[in-house]
Amino acid sequence: MIKDFFIILSQCISAIDSGALIGVVALALALGALCWLACSYYTKLWNKRFNVKLKHHLLCAFAAIMTIAFVITFQAVGKLEMIVDEIIDDWSEELLDDEEWGAQTYEIAFYAVKEDFPENFTGIPEPGDINSYIPVNNQFMMQICVEVYVNEACAHFSTQHPFLNLMLRANPGISEDEIIDDMTEYFRTHSNFYPPKRAIIIAAKHIKEVLLEQSPDTVWKTRLILVALFLLVQMIPFGVIGYYAYKDLKIMQYNKYQRSV
């Protein structure tokens, strides 16, 4: 999922206009410098004699780098909706062209239907045979076949794009009725062999529509996660330096007490 996020992030950054990107980087560097200063001097609020050392400046540098990364990422995420739409389009086309996935899904659907209706499969070749087919001829068989294709299509998206799958939800039931209607219509004029490619096309089409409807939400959801992670990460350097400043203050107070005794 992390790898998927960084791939998408790089695409978002690449989509930013070069002039705007320069401005964003300049702003990020300026805020990073301010963060470094804030991290270095905020302890003066309660311990004016505390001075940061090299090890503390390393923590300040970490805070600054995280700030720079956050600003650039936050801005780049504004392009996420456009990138997500492109990714979904590419995924739906990839699904239709993925012969290995199609063969595996056909095999799963074949045996799932056969398990409940073994009597309908007498004399029908097993998957892998060019003459193999699923003898769908009633509503229950259609339902089983449909569920397999839609669920496997959703699983395919989840595997290919785990980060987007976290942000979006491809409802497995969204295209079942459509596929069943298409099967019913198909069997009115054709034999009892329903081409799996038709099910894949319909499943991909409707899952794509559902995902595209949700894509605008990916921007604010991702930015919300980024803000939460940024604040959480910044607690580390600020907290550690604050601890050292507080510890130094306690030592100073203890030394004063010892001298006064």
C-alpha cells in the first residue's frame, strides 16, 4: 500500500505545472526553515537557559524535512482526483485484457456453479478445454456466476491499487442486477453458453462508475490523513527536545536547592 501511495504521489507531483511547483517548493523550504527555528527555540518559553546541541539540531532537521515533505505532498494531493480517474480508466481496460485473471475467474465461477448444480455439468469439459462453458440456465446459477465475477473484479482492484482501495469502496453488489439482466436478455436469442467476457465488461464498467463517483472524496480524505500523520510525526522531535529542556530545568532547580541547603 505504501508503494502504491508513493507511485500515485509521484504522478500527482508530475501533474503540477512547473511554475506552480517551483512556488510550492519555495514555500515548503521557507516553512521548513521556520519549523527548524521553532523546534530550536520553543523551549525558551519555559527554560530560557536551555541551548540546543547537535543532537537536538538533528531532530530539528528531521522536523524541517517532514514539514517540507508535508507541504509538497499536501499541494500535490490536489491533483489526486484527476490521477485517480486516470488510474480507474486504466484499471478497467487492464481488467478486460488480463487473460490470466479472466481464466482464473472463469475457473472459480465454473466450480462454484458446479458445486450447487452438478447435474447440469454432465459431459461439459473442465476449464482449460476450449469447449468448456458454464451452463447457466436459471436465476440461481446466474446469481452464483455473477457474484464470482463481481467479487473477483473488486479483489483485482484491491490487489492492483491497495491505497486507492483504502480510500474508495468498490461495492461488490453494484453490478449483479445488470449482469443478470444481460444474461437473461442474452439467453432469449442465444444458446445456454454465456460469454464470460460480457460479464467482465459489465462488472468493470459498473465498478468503474462507482469508483469515479467517489474519486472527489479521495482529496480531502488523503489530506486529512496527511495532517494527522504530520502532527503525529512532529510530536517526536518537538517532544524529545521538550523533554531534554524540561530535564535540564529540573536539574537546574535541583542544583539551586542543593546550594541553598
